[in-house]
Amino acid sequence: MKAHHLNIFFIFVFGALGGLLFGFDTGIISGASSLIESDFSLNIEQTGFITSSVLIGSSIGALSVGSLSDKFGRKKLLILASVLFLIGSGLSMSAVGFVSMVIARIILGFAVGSASALTPAYLAELADAPHRGSLGSMFQLMITLGILLAYVSNLGFLGHNLLGLRDWRWMLGSALIPALILFIGSIVLPESPRYLVEKGRIDEARSVLYQLREKTNEDPDKELADIKKVSNQPKGGFKELFTFARPAVIVAIGLMLLQQLVGINSVIYFLPQVFIKGFGFQAGNAIWISVGIGVVNFLCTVLAYNIMDKFNRRTILLFGSIVMSVSIGILSVLNFTLSVKQAAIPTMILIAIYIFGFAVSWGPICWLMIGEIFPLNIRGVGTSIGSAANWIANFIVSQFFLVLLATFHDNVGGPFAIFTFFAILSIFFVIYLVPETRGKSLEQIEMDMRRKPLPKKN
């Protein structure tokens, strides 16, 4: 009996490993970029482009993988993403200059974007309705673990030029280990039962469902019948994105844009620079602050994993929006009214509260919901659109954060005042547009949307 539970546990852990690589490859560059800059004699613009080039690849990867996963299956595309992770990690470790590093980072971006579009749909399609919240939020849990491991890897390798290789090469190369684990894992993972039904492979779908539901109270035969019923609905393909699936598209894009526009990745990518430039901290101390924030981010996502199936999605999102609005709103006011010395410690505490608000709500739920709200036959394309919106907003925030910081003369109150506006906007977005999905099967969610084309306020 234990062996079976371990088996199911590993299916979801391996399924979510794309998230760990997503977090690792976006977090690792924060410690390596200044070392690469000095090693390759780069200017600031080139260093910035190396950081953001992964986001360009991610946007393209996210947009292109959805229709491919609807055609060829979630599993094959996960294997492809793991191969791209291996190639990108190896090339970035062995880069010889600006151009080769950018090429390596764009390949990594393809992999990260593919994983970010594939994994939410894949996990949602494997999970049973009562546990889909917690199992789906494993993706975000893995992202935060990846970021934390990247920070730890940066600290561990810093100043250690092992075997004649510079420290930053070991930092970037350490991503090869989780990439290899994902490659092995994705080979043994089952295909999504919903994809199998969509392709007429009913017996295979039944076998996977019996394996996944053996120790739950869910009836795999009833679930299979529901999936077949939805699969037999009229097919509209891309047209569905603009007809009854249009509310899902609006919700997915809105959730994913706001998840980034509240400023989370400006904190993840640039926190050391915030404390160096804004508060005059030493570089070593600033990196330790980012590790501390990484720990808070991870622990709060563990909390989210444990509460995700106990509260409505909308309730958790509203709670997070309010916590973020209040914490960074106060942060902005303090940084405009107090001296730099007086504001430093309150800023640290308020950023931790803001991270808590994000990590228990908008962090996991946005990725969870884009895997839930789209109809079966365009779920891959739908999650691609949501994921691409996330990467585009991520690119905008990461490109302009340091510019905004400079515009406000290194006063962090300025950028965070803008993030506060979007945090407040997110409250109204949830109230008026986001549907409730907790406890419903994916087939129920789809049939509800077919009956009610517009999400109603609960």
C-alpha cells in the first residue's frame, strides 16, 4: 500500500519538476550575472539582456507548446522540454561570450516557457477534483524551491573556481542535475487520461485513471464517462477561444498579467540590488537578504499547498490581494516619508509580508486555474496563452524595474507605489471576473461554462 502512495506521489513530483527548473533557471542568474559581466567585460545593457533573454525564449516556448501538446500529448512535450533544459544548461555553463550566452539562455527560455505552459494542464488533468488544488499548487511549490536552491547554489559556488572553471559556470551548470531528473522522470510518467480520451485511446485512459484513483474515493469509470461526454462536445478548435471559451481566455490573461504586475519578480530578480542601491547595503549582506526572502517564499508556498483544498480559490486570491496592497502601500509611503536609515528594516519586514501574501495566493492559484478553466480540446492552447501573458508581463516588469528605481532616485517607494496600484486592481478583477472552481471536476467546470458563457460574481 505504501509503495502505491509513493508511486502516485512521485508521479506528481516528477510532473511538477518543470516548475523546479523554471524557478532554478530564473533565480540562478541573479548571483551569476555580475560575475559574467566582469568575466566577459560586458556593459550594463548586455548584462540586462542576458538576464531577460530567457524571458524572450519563454514567451515563444509558452505560445508554441500548447497546440503541440494538444496534438502530440503532454508527456512527449515534457520529454522535449527536459532535453531543452539539458542543452540550455550545458551551453550556458560552457558559453564563451555574450552571443553564445544569449543563445544558451534563449534555449533555456524555450524549455522554461514550455514547462510553464505544459505542467499546470498536465497536473490538473491527472489530479482528482477534491485534491486538485493542492496537487496543482505543487507547480508553484517547485518554482519557489527552485528559486531557493538557485540562491543556495549561488552562495555555495561563489568564489570557488573548481577544476579550473569559474564559479559562475558551476552555478549555471548545477541546473543539469534537476534537468536530468526531469528527463528520466518524464519518460516514466503516464500520459494524461484526458488527452488519451480526446485521441480515442479509451482503454489506455481507463488504465491510467484506475492507477491514479485506486486509493481515493473517486469512481474512475464515472470520471471516464464524464471525460468522454465532454470529449464528444462539438469541436471548435481555435474558434472556441473567441466564443464560449472567451471568458476563460480573459480570466487566464488577467490572472497572469496581474500576477506579474504586482511586482513579484522585481523582488526575486533584483532584491540584492534594491538593498545595495536603495539602502547602501554591502553585496554579501544583500545576497543573504535574498536567501531569507527565498526561504519565506518557499515556506509560505508550503502553507498554500496545505490550505489550497480547504478554502475557495476566490477567497484565497482576495486575501492575498489585500495583504499585498496594504504591505507595499505602507512600504511606498514609508520610503517617501522616512530617511533611508529609518526605512531599511521596515522595508525588509513589509517585503516579507508582501511575499507571504503573494506566495499563499496569487503565486500558486494563477498557475492552478489556467490548468482548470479551459475546455479539454483547447486546454493546451489556453494554458499557452495564459503562460505567455505571464512571461510578457514578467519581461516588462524585469526590464523596467531598475529604470523605474533610477527615475525615483533609487527610492524603492516609487516602483512599489506602481505595484500597489496593480495589487488594488487585482481585488476588483477577482470580485467581478474570476469564477470559483474548487471541488468541481474539470468536466463540471467546462459544462458550467458551456451553459453560462460569462463567469458570474459569487
